[in-house]
Amino acid sequence: MSARLLICLIVCVGESSGFSGPVTPVAPGDDVSLSCSSGTGQDRWEGPQSDNTMRVNLNKTEYLLIKSFKDQNAGRYVCLNDEIKLEMKIAATNDESVLFRVSEGDSLFLFCKDLISSSVKATWSWRPHSSGQNIALQPDSAGKRLHFRNQDNDFSLTISKVDWGDSGRYECQRFRSSSQYKTSFELVVVRVRADPQQLTEGDDVTLQCEVSHHLPDTRLYWINMETQENFPNPHELRNVRLGQRSWMCAVFHRSRLKALIPLTLNLSQHLTTTTTTMRSTPAPHYNNMGPGFFQKHFTLISVCAVFSVLLVLIGAVCWRKKTKSDASPECLTISSLLWAEDDDVYTTVIFQEV
């Protein structure tokens, strides 16, 4: 009777859960990449939602990326006929992970923990991609950005504000009795940029996605987040429009999505002005206007005006003399000559008898 009850409980639990896919343990801080292909490209992964989950659709395939795995990411994920259950790993094993992080923005958690009750010793080492030499990492000399846990056989390492120079291979070696265990992490740093950075609508721009170390079978793509179109890296964008601000660099390693780095273009719109046409007398145009031009021009006008007034007065005097009976038959006529030389204006008045 008890055997039948036990069988019933096993069958009932299996039917109630309805889960038949694989169970995958994931270390804290590690990344998970899932893909689901469909004929329409509209199918999506369904599962726990969190702020460290990103998704993108490329060539009718949905990619789901869980960055730096946490407790809230554990659970069941389903897309069409694909089904998987993710669980949090409670102890480190002899694993090797490849992690991509953004330069000067991301933090990195490297999990290294042993569940054995006896005391365990551990050491951290780093081999930079730039030099290839192993460097021992010590808590007292690692700097402020590196934090070692070092309690209850937990030797996990946190790197805050990942820098371009942090690229390399990190290893945590644990020693207990006569046994040795090693967990390795390959860190590749990624950065994105637009050249030029300041843009106006209609300009040309080059999108660059760079990695600190190029691992075999690594591919980089640019994704237009408005149209979901993808382009090889680097991408030359001609005559950029306002609808092309949002881009994403997708990093694939061994056909698995490993990183999504956003880039928003600093794009400004062309300023448009309204021109009002008014009827007006065009201003005179002068060529070779030196500093003394206006002074000379003003002096010449003034002299001409004075001379004209003088000429009118003399003419009026002569006309009065001619109209009088006792007027002298003689009268004066006047002729003038004006010329300008450099900055001086000259005038000559000649009186003649008639």
C-alpha cells in the first residue's frame, strides 16, 4: 500500500509540474544565453523577468541574455518546443566561463565557493591578455576596485567598474588535503563609440564596437533597435536620420549571444528659419573701403554743398544788379574745380568779368 502511494506521489508531482526539459545549474554572476528560432520570428522566451534580462530578435531568432545571474533569474523558460529550467549553483566546480563586460560601466562577480566543512585555502591569479604573465592577486594589494569575500570557504571576487586593462584570465585555485580545484574566468572588455560623436541630421557616422581580446569564433554585429536590422562591425551609416538614434552592439561567441551593448547617437535636428521678403532700397556696395573712406566721402559732400549754396547766392546778386536801371553791366560768373587727393579735398573758385 505504501509503495502504491509513493508511485502515485511521484506520478502526480511529475504531472503537476509539467516540466520535461533539462535542468541547468548556473553560478552566481555568470551569464546565460538562450535562443529560439521560429518561422515568423514573433515567438518569445517566457520566464522570470528581471532588470538584468535582455532580448533581441535577429533573422527570425529570439535571443535571451541573462547578464550576471541572480536568484530572481532562477526558474522555467519556455519558447515553442524549447524548455529549460535554470537553478542557482551553490558551489563552484572546475568550470571555465567566458564573460564580456562593458568598459568603465559594468561590475563583475567571479564565484568561487566550496561547501566542505573543513578549512580550505584558496589563491587568485590573473593573466592579462596584454602580457600573458600570471599575477598573484592579494587582498591587501589588489586596489580599491577588487573585493575578496574570504569567509566560510567563500573566496568569490568582485571587480567594480571594469576597466579596459582588466581584460584577461582569472583563476581561483582551492586546496584541501591533497586535492586541488580550479575555476577559471575569461574576461573580455567591450566598448562602443560613434565617430564623430556630435552629429546633425544628414551627416555620416561610423559605429565602432571593440573588444579587448579577440577570442576564436567571435562575431560582432550592429543592430538598429527601430527596425531590428543587423549590420557587420564596423558600420558606415550614411545620411543619418532622427529615427536612427538607437543602436546595439551584439557580441556572439561560438554562436551564442554573450553581450548586448547599447549606443545612442548624439543627433541634433537641422534648424529651419522662415525668411520674410520686404521691399526696400538696397544698400550701396563699396569695394575696398578703407578706414578713411567714410571721412573722405563726408568731407567731399560737405564742400560740394557749401559751394552750391555760394553759387546760388552769387547768381542771385548778379540777377538783382541786372534788373536795376543803375546796375553795372558787369557781372561775375563763376567756375569751379574740385579734386581729391588721398585724404584731402581741394576746391578752387575763379571769378571772371563779363
